[in-house]
Amino acid sequence: MKRIFSGVQPTGNLHLGNYLGAIRNWVTLQESFECIFCIVDLHAITLPQDPEELRANTREVTAAYLAAGIDAERCVIFNQSAVPGHSELAWLFACLTPLGWLNRMTQFKEKAGKKRDIAGLGLYAYPVLMASDILLYKASHVPVGEDQKQHLEFCRDIAGAFNRQFGVDYFPLPEPQIFGEAARVMSLRDGTAKMSKSDPSDYSRINMTDDAATIRTKIRKARTDPDPLPGTAEGLEGRPEAANLIGIYGALAGISAEDALVKFEGAMFSAFKDELADLAVSVLGPIGENMKRIAKDPGYVEGVLHRGAERANEIAQRHLAEIHDIIGLLDA
Ligand code: AMP
Ligand code: TRP
């Protein structure tokens, strides 16, 4: 059976990029894969988090998974810190990781900015922990947004390094699954910047819990250019905001960007935005409502996480015993 692992950080402001780039695809994949979906709280604390907010955000991401249609019976849903094996395997992998590999990671460079000397070791080792998440379960496939591509290559490199160093064929080299029009949803304020949880402007993103009126206002205010929409992809060149909105429309409607362009060729943004807003409200509205309903029952949410952690731990412990044996660590 092919096994999937993926995760989202509980850092608040879950947005349309998280939904279209990741969570929505998981709902389909659960039909044909054994799936493990994690709320990666240990990754979240690579940057400072308020403890109360971290707890609330962990419940919120869980509610988002469930509201989007992930089935807690069929899939394993849990928070990373509840399975100690993630941190342990991260150490074992850290001992195999050349610093040169970490120095190439663009996300670290972006997040550390100019303050590299005061950035934390956890932020630097972030890709090592991510490789551990995936390989602890020997996952074969990892559905993520485009921004995680480099981290997945790193994970494959680690798996290969382990297999080579110990002369085994133990870890699979996990395949990234990066889907379609919405693998990279951009900010509504700047078509060259990724839609992000940490953008200070709430108008840059559509949050999964935004109500209909807020979604409409954000789409109406989204940055555009003065020209009508073109009929082909070439016409979008140099028009990142138009390309982004067309990509979002296509992803929400389940059609390609090309087909969306055929539909809106020659339209002005005002008319296109009205249709986009209707579509976004019809897709996200029910999920947001569901999230709020589920989040009102923390006992239920924590029950899901608790059962998920038990199932995850079982696989993790079995694999860790094998890994200890390969490395030569005595399990006395
Ligand atoms: P994060 O919010 O960084 O924990 O990301 C969780 C998942 O959402 C990952 O699979 C990301 O690749 C995906 N993701 C985050 N932002 C975007 C975006 N703007 N467009 C598409 N996918 C995204
Ligand atoms: N780094 C991912 C992100 O920010 C989250 C993540 C952590 C993840 N561990 C993972 C995604 C393992 C896929 C598989 O989006």
C-alpha cells in the first residue's frame, strides 16, 4: 500500500493557499492511499509562539482537516509533539546531515533574513525534522504546495544518505505530489509574493474562516491592472495579479487556467471578480462554517488527535526499533 504523509503548521490564519495547495488534495487522496496527516506543532515553534494561541491553532488546523472532508477513521490525524519519535529521528538524521545541505535551504534564508546569527538552531534544522516526519512512517508520497519542493528534495537526499551509509534499502525516496493551478497561490495585494499566514495585511489572503462578506470585500479589493482579461496564457505574462486570480478561479472551479481564460476573455476585472467571489463563497463558505462548528467542541477534536497519536505511535515505534538496529543502538 502506498503511504502518504503531509502536514500543516499550527501558526494561525489558515488560508486559501493552504486549502487549494494542500488540504483539498488530501481529501481526494484518502480514497487511494493510506494517509497520515499531521499538525506540525514542533515546526511551528521554530519561531516564537504564544502557548494559548498554539493550542488554539492546533485545534483549528485539526478542525480544518475534518471540515474539508478528511475522514478521521480512514486517516491518521495527530499533532507531531504527541509522537516523540519525530524528535528522536530528527537527531539521528542530524548526525547524517552535512551543513552544506542546510545552507542551501531558501526557506531558512527567507525566515532568518539578515539576522542569521541570532536565528535559532531549530529553524536551521527545520528540514531535518520534516524529513523525519515523512520517513518515520516510510511514506512514499507527500502532497504539498510548490514552496515545499526543496524540503522534499532534502528529505530524499537524507533517505539516500542513510541507505548508503548503512548499506541498506530501508527508507523509500518519497515522491512529492504537487497539484495543478493552485500549487502556488499568491497574495491578493502583490501577485509576486506567496499568499502567507504571516503577511501583516489580512487583505493579502482569504482565510478559511472568513465569512461571505469578508471574502467578497477581499476579492473586490484585490490588486489588478487596468486591462481586460486576455484569452490565452501568453496574455498573462507580466500580469502576475491577473494570473493569480485566474489560477484561483480555475482551481476553485476545477478547470484549467486556459479554460478559465477562454471563459473570461475580454472581461473587465469588476465582472470577473463578482463571479470569482460567488465561486469562492460557495466553496469556502460551508467549510468555514463547518470549521467553526467543529472548533466549538474541543473535546471531540482532542479525541481525534488522541486516537490518531496512538495509531501513529504504533507505526513509529516499530520503525524506530528497526532503525536503532540498523544504526547499532542497543534497545536493551
Ligand atoms: P504552512 O502554512 O507553511 O504550514 O503550509 C502548509 C501547506 O500549505 C504546505 O503543503 C504548503 O506547501 C501549502 N501552502 C502554503 N502556502 C501556500 C500557497 N500560498 N499556495 C499553495 N500552497 C501553499
Ligand atoms: N514544512 C511544511 C510547511 O510549512 C509543513 C510540514 C512539516 C510538512 N512536516 C511535513 C509537509 C512533512 C509535508 C510533510 O508547509
